[in-house]
Amino acid sequence: MIFNYLVTALLSIRKQPVFAAIKILSLTLGLGCSTLVLLHVQFVQNTNKHIENWDSTYRLVTHMMVRDTNTPYRTFTTADTYLGFLRQDYGDLIEYSAHIRGGNALFGRGTEATENSLHWADPDVVPIFDLEFVQGDAAGALLEPNTMLLTESTAAKYFGNENPIGQVLTYNNQVDIQVIGVVRDVPASATVQFEMLISIPTGRQLFGENFMNGEGWISFSGTQTYLRFRDAASAYQLENDLRNFIDRNMPENSVTFARQNNFGLSLQPLDDIYLNPLDNFGAPENSSTQPVLYGLVAFAVLILVTSCINYINLSLVQITQRGKEIGVRKTLGAGRAQIISQFLLESLLLTFIALLLAVPIVLLALPVYANFTDISLMRADLFASDFLPMMLALVLLTGVLSGVLPALSLSRMPAINALKSAAKSSRAGKLTKAAVTSVQFTLSAALILLAIAIYLQTRHLQELDVGYNKDNLIIVDSRFNNMERDAFNYSALLNDLRQHPGVVSVASSENRPPSTGGINPWRLPRFEPDESITVAHVGVSPGFIETYQMELLAGRTFSEEYASDFTPDGPIATDVVYNMVITDSLARRFGFATPEDALDQPFSLFDYNFRVIGVIKRFQFSSGMETEARSIGILRSTLRPMRYLHIRVVPQQADAALAHIDEVWARHRPNVPIDRTFFSQTFADIIENRTSGLRIAALMASIITVLIAGFGLYALASYSSLRRTKEVGVRKTLGASTGAIVRLLAWDFVKPVLLACVLAWPLAWFAIDRFYQTFSSQAEFPFMIYAVVTLAVIALALMTVAMQCFRTANTDPVRSLRYE
């Protein structure tokens, strides 16, 4: 029987090749997009699943709430001191616990040195992350100073085919570190990509005993804390007691600040880290991982739904053509179940053919998609044993969803009506087809509007006044290390950099943009004892404001003529008032009506005292993605060396200035590769990373859904025009012009498209509003765009059906009247 169903399905495809081709093409597009996104979803679901006990492993997360702006912050960075107290209070619940801290450094062997990422790590990192040793012994690993572990690929990078065990790499020209073990490379789906693991005692030899061993509770310096529990109940028990843990152990001098800012701790499951990386304060506002994935899933579902709707619509149109077939089958004794089975099998057959066509498209698109989403997908993943069942389920679901409504509609039609259905089409059928067409174009128009909105927001971020001149500005990482001051002559390097006509100015800072520096509680004398405002602040050199060409609104900037403008190169005195510059935005947060009102006002940070000497316009290193609370509000100045150099060059002499910078660097730091970037490129990358994923996805989704809807509309126009051939002949005989008939035929198709565009407006508005809410500065979206998109979609629909309508209207009336 199944063979007979299959033969009938193939005959039906052969009988109506245009309809079948359009169905297959739309399903191919839907399945192709869905397969790509399904691979992406599987990649996300598999992150960290290579770890045997991933479900009982967690990362400690720090929470804060800035009181005056009600801005929530979460970060993976934890104070070093928590882990000791956790081990002390919950030793019976925690099986393993470890600190890790990422970084980069130069590693040399002989006369050659290359930069590499690294992680300082506790010994328990080995069992927590299931690191598999291929050489060396896990026992005692990362306990001793000057020892390290390498992954296989990193060992091959530095030692080739040599045995790396016992070999030595020199860290930043400071200390020799011995390789004591080699572990397998972690999978691409791991959220922590280990390359080198160095023992924390090595870091304490280099940076002092407080390295990853600080005692402050409100301190964030890059340390992450990972915990593996004995079972899920233990993790649940500890997390529910974290508030009591803080109250028990937090020192008295931190309690006030913690209460003011709603300080807290929580556990983040290992399988949640990919979608919520929390890589700095405010990361949920800047991370594009989650919105891009959710957006891609939504777009793929919409495309697949549009494909299924297209299939349904075209199948319903064919009811009048296949009515006699159904009537005959029912007259010969076929039941509803057999009719349903026949059409579902036909739907599944077409879906399977679409899958065969979609697979090579997916294979071609996979590298582009992987690069676009920044995930490690390979063509082999498409044929992996754990993915094939998912793809099969997708095909079955698509086939059933596409075929079930036509199958039910045809199967419940009485035999006598089915035999007559070739002569007429019911009003309900026409309404159903119009409704389905409206749904297709509603989704298409909404996606087009969303794509335009994302483009406008991207352009707005690029053109936004960010409070400084970001062009012709170069940032150089000097790699200055306070623990290794004699590595090079810092002052001489800066002086030599200035000795070129193409270099306008050179300044330095503690942090590299877009980093917002430290975040601490600042106070005014009039504040209540427990009152403060959390502010991002950064240390800069004299000339920083001038180098960035920031706008001075009141007062003055830092000058070497005033000793109190600068904190010393050493301990900061608590009995001296130092000068600082603030932004106008911060002045408003502290209650000053004008920039002038903030001048000479005293501020304090813990026991340190400052005075405002100048107010500059608010600046945003991350463009319109920064809230006021996240933007740097205070600039402190110091004469001590700082790591990051900011060099403004003359545009016409940029190439000569770059050559000069490279030459000076090679002279002062001959064994260290230079790390220099144009700030404008960094700025553009920030915006691109945040918006490009959704922008490209929305654009592609809108194009694909319009294509699918257009194919469906063309098929409907072809069939409907054919059905109305005799009507057209009668109208022409009675004197109707070709133009009047074209307008009559086309209007039937324009009506559902016009309704679709109107329905798309609120749907698009909701999606655009949700997207815009993730930015502190938002682009305008003029109402005129809704009207323009509506006209464009209607024009596209008219272009799709016009030729077919014109051909029907131009048919010879004699032939039209004879048409059956």
C-alpha cells in the first residue's frame, strides 16, 4: 500500500511540476536555514559537556546594584578571599575548588619569543575541568613555583616534535618556567580555552604574596572561582546559604558598601556560561552571544514556518484540481485515514527531496555561518551520529506540519462534493488562502522593518557624538610592569615617540579602552554616613584629555604646574587633597545643576580626598552601549608610568608616524612584538560585534521569507488566473479593457498583502523596541519607513503577479470562452 501511495505521489509531482518545484524550493530554504541554526543550538548545548561532572560544577558570580541609577551588574570576577571561607564553611559539600585568572604574556625559548594566552591556576583545576594528561603526572601538578602545563597544540607550537617535559619557557624575560605536563586540547565547545596553565606560586614569586591571595571583599582583579560539588543537592544547599555566608564572613569595613550596592554572590551552572559570559561589569548589556542566538533561532523558525505555510497554501489551491481524484478514491472505498496517509506521504516525500537539496547548500554555507557566529562548526558536524536524529526529526516535523492541514481538508470532503470541486472553489477556501498569504507577507514585512531598524541603530552608534575625537588615535600596549620597572626606559620611550612631526601628542592610562577602569563608591561631605555613589574612574597622564580632544566645559585640565594634580608614584597620602576632572554627566548624578557648580567640590574615595578642578563633556568608549553608570565619570592623574599609550597622529603623515612608532619600539623593546591598534578600528569593532550578527541575520531572513512568499504568490496567481480564464473572456466580450481586467485580477492578490503590511507594523514595532532597549542611545525610526516598506512590498507583489495577470487579460476572448 505504501508503494502505491508513493507512486501516486510521484505522479502528482510529475503532473504539476511548477507547483511541486515551488514547494520543494521553499522547503529547501526553510530546511537549510533551520539546519544551520540547529547545528548552532547543538553546539551551545554541548558547551562544557565534555567535562564528566559538568552538571555539578559551577562558577561563582558577583552581583551588585548601583543605587542611584538602579543599574544591575554581574561579573565572573570574584575577590580572592572568598574561596578560603567557602572551603572553611562548606568543606563537606565541595569536592574540588579552584581559582583561575587569564592573561597574556611573552614566552621565549632561546632568542625567540612569542605572545601566548595563559591561565594562572590552582591544582584543583585539573579534576574540575577533566584535563587529560598525555605526558607527565597529574599528581602534584601546579603545586610548585616555576611549573606549568601545556596543551598538545601549544607544546607543538614551542617544541615541535621534541619532548616538552622538563623543557623551559621564559615568562616575559623575567623567570624560567618548567613544563611538567602536557594535556589534551580542550574541545572548541569549552568556554575556558586553556593553552598554558601556570602555578599560582609562580605568580606570587613575580608579583608578591597578595597575587590571587588578596584579603579585600569588594575587590575585582580578574580571578574566577570554580566549584565542583559532591552532588546537585550540595550546590543547592550552598547557594541558598550564600547570603548568610556573606553576613558571617564579610569584614565590618565592607558591610556598609555591600548593603548600599546590594552586593551578593550566586552560582552559575557550567552549561549556562556560553550564553551568559559575564565577562565584565554590565556584560549582559554588551554581550551579543545570547541575542544573536535567540535572534537566529527566531528567524529560522519564521523561515521554516513561512515554507510550511507556502506548502499549505499551494496544497489548498490544488484541492479543486485534485477533487476528482479524491472523489474517485472515496467512491472506490478509500477511508479518511487512507486519504490522510496519502497526502502526508506526499508531503514527506517533497520534504525529503528538499532536504537532499538543502544538504549541499548547508555544506557550502557552514564555514561562512561559523565565521559569522564565531563558533567552531565543521562540515563533519552535519553528519555526526548525535545530529542525524535531530535532522531526521526536523524533516518529519516539517513534513507533517506542511501536509496535515491539506490532508485533513481533503479527507473530510464528501465524495459528491469532491467530484464537483473541479468546477468551483468555496468562499472558505478563498479566505483561507488569503489568510495564509497575509501571514507570509506579515512575517516578511516585519523582518524587513527590523533589518532596517538594526541598520539605522548601527549607523547611529557610528555617528554618535561620543565626546572625543576617535580618529587618528593609536593605542600601544607598552607592556609596562610595575614589578619589572627596569625592563626598559619608560620615560625615554615616550620622549622618543614624541620626536616626529607626524606625532601630535602622547599620553598614557591605566586601562585600555573600552575598559571603564575601577568601579568604587565615591562620596560628598554632605552625604549620610552610609551614602555613596558608585563611579567608574581611571588614572591618566597629563595630556590625556588633550590627546583625546575632549571638550572642557568648566575649569581646567591637568597641568604639571600644579603638584596636587597628580597622585604620587607610590602610596597615596590620606592627608593630601588631590585634583581630579569629572564629566558633566557625573556632576548631574551628584546633584550639581551646572558644570560650574561642581568646581572645587570635595570628593572622597575611602580615606582618600580629591577636589574637582575641571568638568568635561561625557565621553563613551563603547558608544551608545554605555549607560551613564558604566561610563567613566572621573579622571585621576598621575606621573607614574602606566601601561597603555595613546598617540595622536597627523592624518596626512599617518604612515610616516606609524613607521616612526615601530622604529622607536624596536629600539627600546627589541625582543617584544609591538601591539598597536587604531582606536577608530577598536571602536568600530565594538559596534560591529554587537550589531552585525542580528543585522545580517535579519536581512537574510527578510530576503528569504520574501522569496518564499513571492514564489507562493506567483504560483497562486498562475493558478487563479488560469481558473478565471472563461470569466476574463466574458468580460472582454462585454467590453472590458485589458487594463481594467489586470487591475481586477491583481487587486485580489494585493488585498491580503496590504493587510499583511498593516499587521506587520505592531509586530515590527515590538521587535524593534525590544532591540533598541539594549542600547543607552537609540536611533530614531521614522514612521515614513513603515509606509515606504508597505509600498515596496505591495510593489513587489504586483510585479510578481502582473505578468501572469496581463497574460490572462490579453488572451483571445474566443479561446477564453472555450476554455474548460
